[in-house]
Amino acid sequence: MSRFIAATVVVSFCFDAQADDAMLTVPLSSRVNDVQPMTGIVLWTDNDQTDAQPIQLEYSYMTYSQVVREDGQFDWTPLEKLLTNVASRKHQLILRWHDTYVGKPTGIPAFITKKPGYETTRGKSEGKPTEFPDWSHPELESFSLDFFRAFTDRYDHDPRLAFVQVGFGLWAEYHIYDGPMKLGKTFPAQEFQIEFAEHLNRCFQETPWMISVDAANEEWSPFSTESKLRSVKFGLFDDSFNHMKHAKENEPNWKALGAERWKLAPTGGEFSFFKKVDQRLALAPGGPHGIAFEEQASKFHVSFIIGDDQPRFQNKDRIREAGLATGYRFRIDKFEASSKRSRIVVSNVGIAPIYYDAYPTVDGQRSRISLKGLLPGESKAIEIERGGVSPKLTIESNRLVPGQQIGFDAEMKVP
């Protein structure tokens, strides 16, 4: 059964036969009571609460070595299985590709690590033996570019995939704060980072991709200083959202990477793990440190936040309420119809745009105008060449999995 209630419009009036195009208000009552697709609180795919909680998104890491065995040979089976499982729960996936994880072997495919001259660095991070890639080897740079071309050729238009996160260093979070940080060796040179970002900007034509706010660090990243990267459409994720020193340590990174970047690409992240209270009180009325989640979410215009532990601390109603405070939310301000046409005014009353095409639709006839990019507080007036005595209004998108629907608020009565 769908997690959303489609707005159904029933009109019980007759049109004047001599005024074929007379527009009359269509009575309409609808309320967004459930988290909208591509927004909300996010659980990991292996969380046993994914089926039980009011969520739309699930999250997973994946290494390059999981799908690449030999040079130019891709086995997408592990990713296919993951995407299919997530979609079967009427959810979409946020996927993060990474090559370095504390306490684990490298995520670089073996055919690269065995190349002559390639040297895996082995060191400790957070006290655990960890393998770091060799970014001085040209084959690794070439592989990275080839990989994302192959990945986007196959998955850029896949509705099972909501957003993609990429990056370098520990967990692909654009830092090696503990371990052998060597620019051009365990971390890519800035010149290649620029090439990589421009390459991804060409490869991802539909699916938004995101990088960590830690990419603002000028010491090892060009993203806050290189002018040519300002027009690249990457989103931002913050894996220490709303921790005690967020305003001092994290917020400057958001600003350095573009205070209005959310208008072009999604922003999100994960509740902080710095202190136990960061998770336990993440959705408490005053948050863990005096700022409510809704206030912080609105400030940074987030579409989602990973909160895998939240079912331990909050009930479903609170998780749903928090999810509804993220991303877009549509309201129908006007719905008029004649015998042949409909006129609709749609507003975004959420805190962020929708980043995929979504179309107001009357009786199966989609508008020519998309709601993609409609900013909070903005409206669009739309006409559709479909009317009649009982028009049904929905919002349709090709970027949904079966069982998902985009809802809207509306409360209109015939004068």
C-alpha cells in the first residue's frame, strides 16, 4: 500500500454550455501527513526498522572493489541487490562510494593495487590498522574517472537511487584527521580533485551528487578557492550535524562552499556522534545543545538527515514530524477548471526545492512545467489542457519507485 494519500478531486457542478472556457473553482481538500519522497530522516539499509519507520530514504556505503574485479569489468550485482531491496520497501537509496574506512582494507580494486609501482599505505586510524590508497599512481586516477562514467551510464536515471555521495579520505569525508595524511599520496592532489569534480559534473546529468563540507579545507582541497568549481552542481553533506561546536567549526565550511548551494543541489548529512547526547537528544525539543532540529534543518535547507539510532530514542510520530520538516512541501493555492482546461497555482512551503522533475497532472495529463527547483516561498501558475466536471489533480514524477507519491496541502471550497 502507498505511504501517501493521493489528492482526489471530485467536482459536482455543471459548466455553462455557452461559456465553454469559464473557469470555476474546484473544491479540493488535501493534507501532507507523511514524509515526502527524497526527504526526511534516513536509516541504514541494514537497520531492522526500515520497514517499520516513517521514512523514504535508506543509506549505504559501497567500495569500488565490490563491483570491479578486473580492468574494465564491472559486476553490478551487489548494487542491484541493494537497490532492489530498498525499492521493495518503497524507499530510495542514498549511496556513498568510498575507498578508505577506519580499520578496514582498501576499497580500491585488486587489479589496481597490484599494478607495478602502486604502494598501499598501511597505518593506524583511531587505533585500528587501516589501508590507504596510492593517489600518486596514475592508474588510480584513470580508474576513478572511468568508474564514474560507467556508473552514471547505468544508474544516472535510475529511480531507485536518490542521491550519490563521493569523496576522498576516511569514509570519503574529505579528511584524514587521524592517520597518514599525505597530499598526492594517501589523498589526491588538488589538481586531480578539480579534474574529478568537473568529470562528475559532466557524468551526472540527473542524479544529484554530494561532497562533505570538510572539502572546504584549503590545505588539502580546492573546492572553496578554485573559481571554476563554483559553477559545479555538487551538493553538501555534514556528518556532524548539530554538534556542540557546529556554528564555529562546521558552519564556516557550509558558507565557504556556497551559502546558497542548496538552491541547485541537495544538502543533508548525519546527526553527530561526538557525544552520546548528540544522538540521544537529536530530535528532542531543544536538540542536544539548545537548537531544535527543525530550526537547524531550516537554516541549512536540508533535504535529509541520517538518523539511524533515532528509533531507539524517539517514537514514530516524532520521526515523521522531523522528516516533514525537511526538503520540499507543496501547497495548491488555486485549482480552477473549465470543460477543457485547468489552471493551478502551486507553492513550495518547505525548506528546500525538489531536485527532480515533478509535474502537476490533471486526469493523467502532465503539465509542461516542472516543479523542479521551485524555491521555498515561490509559486508557479500552471495551465493544463485537461478539464471536465470531475478533474483529478496529482503531482507525478518519473523519479519515484512503485508505492511512492508526492502529496500536497490544499483547502479550497466553492465560493
